Amino acid sequence: MSYVDEVYERVVAQNPAQPEFHQAVKEVLATIRPVIDENEEEFRRDALLERLTTPERQLLFRVPWIDDKGQVQVNNGYRVQFNSAIGPYKGGLRFHPTVTLGTIKFLGFEQIFKNSLTGLPIGGGKGGSDFDPKGKSDREVMAFCQSFMNELFRHIGPNTDVPAGDIGVGGREIGFLYGQYKRITDRYESVLTGKGLSYGGSLARTQATGYGLIYFLDAMLKANGKDIKGQTIAVSGAGNVAIYAIQKGQQLGANVVTCSDSSGWIYDPDGIDVDVLREVKEVNRARLTQYKEKRPNSVYHEGKGVWTTKCDIACPCATQNELNLEDAKTLKANGCYCVAEGANMPTTLEATEYIQSQGMLFSPGKASNAGGVATSALEMSQNAERLSWTFEEVDSQLNRIMNNIFKNVDDAARKYGMEGNYVAGANIAGFLKVADAMKAQGIV
Ligand code: NDP
Ligand code: 2IT
């Protein structure tokens, strides 16, 4: 059996009931196979892939807090510190009722390669909880965040591990987490990113993942003789990534006609109104039915179905495995020629294979959504020099980084004879830097 297959079997055997983690590992191992095959003996001797697929450290903790009725609630807390070969662990925190250790491990594993692709010195990590911020009062969210930090603080630090936001963790949660960290440690330092502008946050971090996705998409389209201008885009999600992908898509001349949340989805033939969407989601924390009320020309559909929309380009920006084989076939049948991932692993393996087999363009999230974490690293730089850069400065660096990522991914795919396969290109380019650093640092 080849070394790659052996390691995959080992991962499945040692991490039972973690299908998302298996899926993420399977995709990466399958596509870096040509790199491993070149030097299989050495990689095997050094157990490099076993080390790469085993987190350096996994923290699981109890998070007790008191709800508004005086009832004590208990949630699970997680932080997986996956790989620090190229920098301190970096990656978001996800608060969502579906979160398990397997979810956090898949996200932490993806983060290793994504962070490597940014070209910045950040390792891979991820954390979170099965806590559901939906429907909770601000006081309840604060109580949970404070309790979560009461344990997390001893494991993180500006040169150790720097968490940020993800699903269910935005500016409000980062603020509560930061306040508690500072209170416990008496240290005002860059231990979280995505902070508010009044206490060390970076301009353009809020927009960065969505804007970065569109900068990457733009570069990919141009390299393939196409133009984003005038294209119809279907976006899923209605959160941080989706909102700013829609905004930047519109700024570059595309017509973005959909968004979705966990209850349903909106088709707006006139183009999604970002101001209305922000008011509904960022201010009111409401359902998309409220968007429909404010935009009578739009159509609200209950449940799933956003990928039945006729579009040129699809941008899944909600959650993992939200675009399956059937969706991919529907998109193709309706004339869609490109899928650019804003979320982490939103496309199933079968759907990805189908999309690529049809000659459609496909960008994996670890490349096209890397703008968020890249800008988090820029926030760390600003904090380190105790300065704040202008919006334009950060945005232009983000644009440059996303174009560089596209170029490196494209080059790596070509070099290994897989031109246009940006999944392989991203995994190979991300892997090479981390593997080199791991080799140089000995058996740790
Ligand atoms: P948000 O919490 O801001 O928004 C998530 C959106 O997706 C919401 O509209 C939510 O619906 C919907 N959603 C979440 N879970 C599900 C589900 N199980 N089924 C259907 N819809 C769902 O998160 P973000 O926008 O920050 O994150 C979206 C994706 O992007 C995630 O995959 C995340 O890992 C990834 N990402 C985020 C980055 C960031 O900087 N924030 C950076 C890189 C990647 P509802 O409103 O009903 O909850
Ligand atoms: O998936 C991701 O890259 C994020 N949620 C952002 C992580 C970060 O540290 O900014």
C-alpha cells in the first residue's frame, strides 16, 4: 500500500466518527500524492504525514454559565492547536450547536494549508463550542464568552495561539472574549483578531474574507479569459463572508441575486440590497423573511434550494457540505461555469470531482477564503507596531495577497501537470512550505 493510503487508513482508524475530518484529510492527501511519491521513502521515515495529520495539542473543556432564568447551562469548549511549524497557531472560533471535536479538527487541518498560502507566518488552529448564540440575550452571550475565556486564556497568547471569529463569532463575541482575557491576565496584547476598531482591530478585517474571495475569483476568471463584470452570481449564506462577497461582487459589476440562512433563501432579481441585508443580519440578528418584507420584489423560499438559481458563478459562503453532487449537476445544467468557495469545505468531494470533470472552474476555500485570516495577520502586525493602517492600505495588501495566492496555486498545479486544478495547486503549494519547515525543525 502506498504511504499516502496507509496514512489515510490510520487517520480513519484513529479518529472514529469524525467524517468531516476524514473528508478534509482525504482531499489533501489525494492531491499531494505526486509530491509524496517523489520522495516517499524520506517522508515515510520521518512520519511526516502522520505528524501532519495529528494535532500538536487538543484542548477540551467544560464551559458552565448561567442563563437569564438562573439555570446553569454547560457547553463543550474546544481548541485544537494543529500545527505551529510556520508560526503561532491561528484560526477562528466557531459557536454553533452542531460543533463537535471532528468539526474543529477538520477546520484546524484546513487552516494549516490556508495559512501557509497567505505567505504570512501563521500556523494552523481552530476552536469553538456547541453553544448557540441564536436567541440568546447579550448578557447570556457575555456570560458564556467570559466562562469560555476563563479556561482558554492559559492556552493562548500573541506568540502562541491567536483565535478570531468564525460562524457565530463576530465583533460582539470577540469583544466579550477580549475583555475577559485582559481582565484575567492584565495584558493588553494581540491575542485575538477581529477586534473592534476602538481597541486594536484592523480596518477592512470585517470585509476581508468576502472581499478576498471576490479578488481571488476575479484573478481566476481573468486567467481563464473571463470577466466578472456582468456575470450573475448566486451566493449562499447571509453572514460575515456572504455579505461582503456580495458587496464586492457588485462593486466589480456582477449581479448577485441570492443569499441564504439556515431557514431559507432569497432570490432578488434586482440584486441583493446589501444595506438591507446588513440591517436584517448584523443589526437585527433576524431571519431572511425580514429581508423579503423590506424588498417586496424579492422572493423568499423556505428551506434549501439556493443552487437551483440560474447563474454563471456560484459562491457557497455558509457552511461545510452545503453543495452536493445533485446541486452541482443542477448548477451545470443551468449554465453555471464556476464555483468559488467562500466557506470552509462547502462542496462535497463528489460534487467537487463532478465540477472539475465538467471543465468548470473551481476554487477551494482554503485558497479563496484566505483573505480573512491574512487580514487577521495584518491586524497582528499593526498591533505589534502599535499603529493602525488606513482602510485603503489594508485593502490593497489584501488584494495583493489574494492575487499572489492565485498565482502560487496556479503555478503549483502547472508544475505538477494538473493545470487548472486549483484544489491540487492549493494543497501542494500550502503543503510544501509547511513540510519544509517541519523537516528543518527536526522530529517535534
Ligand atoms: P456567520 O455566522 O457570520 O454566517 C454564517 C451564515 O451561514 C449564516 O447566514 C448562517 O445562517 C448560515 N449557516 C451557518 N450554519 C449553517 C447550516 N448548518 N446550515 C445552513 N446555513 C448555515 O459566519 P461566517 O460568514 O463568518 O462564516 C461562513 C463560512 O465561512 C464558514 O464556513 C466559515 O468557516 C468560513 N470562513 C469564515 C471566515 C471569517 O473571517 N469569518 C474566514 C474564512 C472562512 P443563520 O443566519 O441562520 O445562522
Ligand atoms: O476560517 C478562517 O480562516 C477564519 N475563520 C478566520 C480565522 C482568523 O484567524 O482570522
